[in-house]
Amino acid sequence: MTDDGFEILGTIPRNEIDVVQVRKGNYYKIDVIDIRWFKDGQISRKGIRLNREEAKYLLNILRRELDD
């Protein structure tokens, strides 16, 4: 659990400094999935926060694009 109450689901490293974290949590009483850049361990404003229904749509789009 992070300081802001989100649970880290996974981390995608880009290089020695930059990573993307996929997290879940509650934001203004809405369950969300948060995909956000971190630089040197510090959270960035760059990212996207989706409610669970929106995240399902994103998952379907990514599956369509990435499945061979």
C-alpha cells in the first residue's frame, strides 16, 4: 500500500530513472485503476486514472491491438 492509499499492481521499467506504475485504489469514493509515470521514485502528473468500467474498455482495445 502506498502513502496515498493505492495498491501497486505492477511496475514497468523504462530506464534507470523512469518507471510506470499500475495501481488500484479509491479516488473520491470511486474505485479506479491508475497508470502513472514515476521519475526517481517521485510521482508525476503524467498518467491516466480510469474507473473500473473505463479500464475494461481500455483492456479490450489493447487486446485487439496486441493479439496476433
